[in-house]
Amino acid sequence: MCAVSYLNTVPLVWGFQHSPDQRLREIFDLHFALPSVCADQLRSGDADIGIVPVIEMARQKLQYFRETGIACRGPVRTILLISKVPFRQIRTLATDMGSRTSVMLSRVILAEKYGATPSTISRPPDLAAMLGEADAALIIGDAALLIDPATLPFETLDLGSEWIAMTGLPMVFAVWSGRKEMMQEAYGRAFIESCRYGMEHVDDMAREQAPLRGITEAAVREYLTRNVVFDLGEKEHQGLELYLKHALALDRVTVPAGAQSA
């Protein structure tokens, strides 16, 4: 099973790694990679299940477990579009090479709100280098947590906030996905149990993760309890479906036939 290596995935897998329930710890062979790499591993068959960008879940026509994923209902903090020109004038966009859902989200927001349809280039998340090549940069994940938008001499959009302002619905970034034969009820329950155990141990996560990520324990707690949500309800699924419809208009993505409820 492939899990994303960013901080926002830690609660989802905390139970798999730390639960006293040995059954939960041994149910999956867990490894970590960038979101784009997790998606590629499902495509190649190197992973059977992964926390996959929703755009790739749709492109690969994968099934997904409905109850748990990575979403936001307000500012997400880790999806930042930073521009050295007015947003309407963006013609080139350097995108974080780890991202796929956020790249499409940036295209949707720039096209529909600002009338901009930039060409994109995929690059490592180095803001200075990205802005040296392009009008704007998309930074996601832990790299975005290390940036304080208030200190930048550029305009910045939090794409979680932008999506919610535009649609009134949450934004879902990633879900546990796999081929149809992997959609077992026991797996769905395990994802729920692991995440619940994680959210019961936020202070433990903060102590462990802060030095690993180069941020404070307070910043870890703030992010995991206020910026991202892991329980997906009806509003989240409405937001996911709407996002895929917007993406379809730009990228001809096929919306998956159905989702698996654990």
C-alpha cells in the first residue's frame, strides 16, 4: 500500500504504525511516496491501494473508500499559488512535481475566476527557481508549510479557500483508492480505525513530526486540526464530484462509476 509522504497523511496511517492492535498494524505493507508517485504505482500495479490524488483516481477509473481521505473546509495552507504578476496575467505556471489534483485545481480556478489559461511546467518545489522560469508557482505539501505568505513580495492564493469561495463546498484532495477487487469492507474499516486512532493522538504526532518537518509542534497541531479534515461526509463527496466535473471541462476526465462505502 502506498501512502503520501506529506504531513497531511500522518493521521491516516498513525494507527497502522502505532496502534496497540497488532491486527491493524499488520494488515498492510505500507510505504511512502509523493502523491504523483503513489498514483503511478497504482497504475503500474506496484501498489494495490494508495492514498491517491482524486484527479488520478478518476483518470485511472479506480474505486475509492468514501469515509476517509484528505480534504479541507476552509484555508488548507498547503496548496499555495504564488504569482509575481496579477493572476489574470499568468501565462506560465511552474507546478510542484509531486502534485496532480492541485495542478488541475489551479487550472480550474485560474480559468474560471481569473480568465487565465497558463501553460504549465513541472518542477521541484523551489519557489525562487520556479519563479525564475515562470510567472507563477504552485507549491504543495510540506514545502508550502515552510513558506509564510505574509512575508512574500508576491500575490498568493490559498487554493482551498479559493475553491470553497467559488463553490460553497469542501475540496477533497486525495482518497484511499484501488481497483474494484481491492474494495473490501475490512479494508474500509481499517482506514477508519487507523485515522481515528491518529486523531486521538495529535499531541504525539506533533512531538514526532515537528522536528522531522522543520516546523513547530503548534504548527503541526494547527494544521492537522484546523486546516485539513479526514472524515468525508456528504458535502465532501458533493465537492469531489463538482471538482471532477470542472476538471472534465478542462481535461476530459472520466468520473468514476461509483465509490465503495465501508
